[in-house]
Amino acid sequence: METNQLFLASDAALRTVIDRVTPEDLDKPAPAGWTQTPNPTIRDILKAHAYDEAWVPGILAGGSIADGDDLRDRDLLGDDPIAAYDALNDIATAAVRAGVDPGTTFRFQYGDYPAKEGLVHLALYRAFQAWLIAKHLGIPFHLSTEIIAGMNEHVVPNAEDWRGFGVFPPAIEPPADADDETRLLCTVGFWVS
């Protein structure tokens, strides 16, 4: 699977979950491990995802937070957080669909990566957060076979390296009857029954 397709599938999955978050959900506590924000709420998590979506066009253009971060202090969610997120998601999706120059360097806060690898970083954040948010809020959701295949191709081979950077918790032994989604989630340490 091409990494731009993995990004698009993961981005769409996250949106399907966020679009089912209710106004009442926004004030619910979120796990502290999801963010550095003290006492985080689901709104704080949505704010982080809105920020991440807003940065996609700049990242595709070779920009970096080091160049100046005019998004960090802006209220990207406003009075209708879900609609605001969706609008930013539309822009990010359109930017990736328009084409990603393979020679682009994605300049993240934690380092520079070629476009192909940078898209994997963006995809895994979205796919696994979609699953975690859905699980946390009780929203019915499963990773698609397309996302599972893409993660098995592009993320699982490097899962131990990611774990070493603190991205993934320890792996979990999958149940004997585990399906493909459960095996993937166990590999990255996110599965909970």
C-alpha cells in the first residue's frame, strides 16, 4: 500500500470517530498518557488533532514549526468543534490527494523524515487514536482491513523502534483466537478486551 493511501484511510477513520463525538463527550476526561496537557479532556484531544490537521498543508510544502507556529495559540475549534475539525480535515485530505512530492522532507518537531516515512507517522497517529478514542467513549469502531494491511506493512516491522522512542507501550500477547485487528493492536500494545 502506498503511504499516501494509508494516510487517507487513517485520516478518514479518525474523522468517522470524531464525527460521532457528542458535545457532552468533549468535557469527559481523556487518559493522561494521550497528551502533555494536564487533566486532559476529549476536547483537548480534539484540539490536538485539529492542530495536526491544520499543519498538514505546511508539512507537505516542507514547512516546520521551527519556521514559526502561528497555529499553536489559535482557537482552531471555535463554537462548533466537530465542524471546525471536519473543515481542517477536508483541507488536509485535499492536500494529500493533490499529490505528495516524494522528495519532500517532512520536518516534524522530533526530526526530519522523507515524505513516504512522514506519511506513515501521520497515519499511525490517526489510526490508533481513532481506535483509542472510540474504545474510550464506547463508540463502535474497527480498523478497516485496508488500514490493518497498511500498518502491518509499514508500522509493524518497525514497532520495536517506535516502542524505543516511547510511541508504543509494551506489546501484548494476543489471545489464541485473535483476529487481524486484535493482533495488530497487541503488537503495538493498545489492545484491551
